[in-house]
Amino acid sequence: MTDQDKTYSISELSKEFNITPRSIRHYEDERLISPDREGSQRIYRKKDKVRLHLILRGKRIGFSLSEIREIISMYDLPSGEEKQKELLITKIAERRDALYQQQQDIETMLVELDQLENKINQY
């Protein structure tokens, strides 16, 4: 059996990625992964495992599920890898800009809180 032929159960993937089976079913409902079925049992393949890894990485850096879906779906197009790379670079830049803006907003709020606290303590 090659690595491509290996299959995984939902419990194996949930343990490996430290997430609940419900989360995996949610990603399936969102059409981010599409396991095969044998009766009512889901059979996950290497492709699903790779996609699950990408989904979780995307979530960790703050991408929405729709953004993750857009990035992953680019891979299935004829010029997929290159288009996916371009889209991902754009999404990373957008996320970085949003985080920098949040950082500035937090710094501003902290200064304002310090000023307010100092005013209160003067009375």
C-alpha cells in the first residue's frame, strides 16, 4: 500500500490533529473535504488529510472558512498551484495588514486606558 492509498478514519484524524470529529464533519458540511463512504462510515484519504492540515493552518492565521475554501479550490484548477500561490500571497498580505491595524488599534486603546487611569488616580 502506497502513501496515496492509505486511508484514515474520522477518529484517527481527530486524534492526529487534536480536533473533534464534529469539527471534521463540519469541514465536510462546508465542502472543504469530501471523504469516500462505505455505508455510513467515512473513509478519508491522503488528499483529505492534506486539506485538513491546510484548513487548520488557515484558521490558525485567521482566515475565514470561505477564504480557506477559495484557496483550496484554486488547487483543483488546471493552473491551480500557481493561481493558488498568487491568491495565498494576496490573502497573507491582507491578513498581515489587518493584524497591523489591530495592533495599532490596541496600542491606541492602551494609551487611552493609561491616560484615563492616570486621570482617575489624580482625584
